Amino acid sequence: MKTEQTVSVLNDLLQITNDRIEGFEKVEGKIWEMYPHIKDEYDRMISQSKIMKNELMNLIIEKNGDPKDSTSLAGAVHRTWIDIKNSFTVGNIEESTLENVVFGERAAIEAYQAALDSGDLCEKSKEIVSEQLHSLKESYNQFKKIEEYKKKEN
């Protein structure tokens, strides 16, 4: 039973990671004109997310689970909401996009923390999920600083 719970939690994180990848790729290019200095960090986050995805899939397979390599319904709804919101946004779409990146990173951090707190992860999974959470927090803090700086500029 513990193995099934571990696989379930890891699959949830896999879907969140897929949401992250799809979200990053969707906004890619929308913010480079306004914020060219963050392109390298953004590219690093996409690359990091793909590594995280592979790590999660490997953990699931090691537990004889079936990786659910898809996005979540919540992520799809959020991306649709962003599209709708941006279509009605008058003004700085790039700033709105940056806010959405920060929002998404915070949501991923909360999900990863909940997974660690659940007690449903084996030791190896906990170690990898903890490392991934650390990376998420670093990305969140970097983009939060950029967002706060941009708000002060305006």
C-alpha cells in the first residue's frame, strides 16, 4: 500500500512539473523584449523542469508504477485563465506574465511541501523531492525579486 501511495504522490508531482514545463514554454518569448536579462534564468528553469520530470518518472518506474506523463486539469484551467486574462489586459502583459510565473512557482512549492509532509514518500523519493523543492524555491525567489523590482520601476 505504501508503494501505491508513493507512486500516487510522485505522479501528482509529475503532473505539476509537466504543468510547469508547458506554462514556461507558453510564455516563452512574451517577456524577453521587456526583460532580456532573465532569459538565461528562464531557460535554466525549463531545463531544470525537464530534469525533474525525468527524475520523477524514474522514481515511479522504480516503484513499478505507471508514470502519468500529462498535465493536470488544474494546470490547464490556470493556463486558460491566463490566456483569457491577458486577452483583456490593457497595458503591461509582460508584467502580468511575470506575476503568473511567480504564482505558478509558489503553487509548485506548496505542492512539493505537501508531498514531503504527507509521509507517503520513501526515503529515496523524499531526498529527490527535497532537492527539487530547493530548486523551486531558488527560482521562486529569483523571479519574486525581479517582479518586486519591476513594480518599483513603474
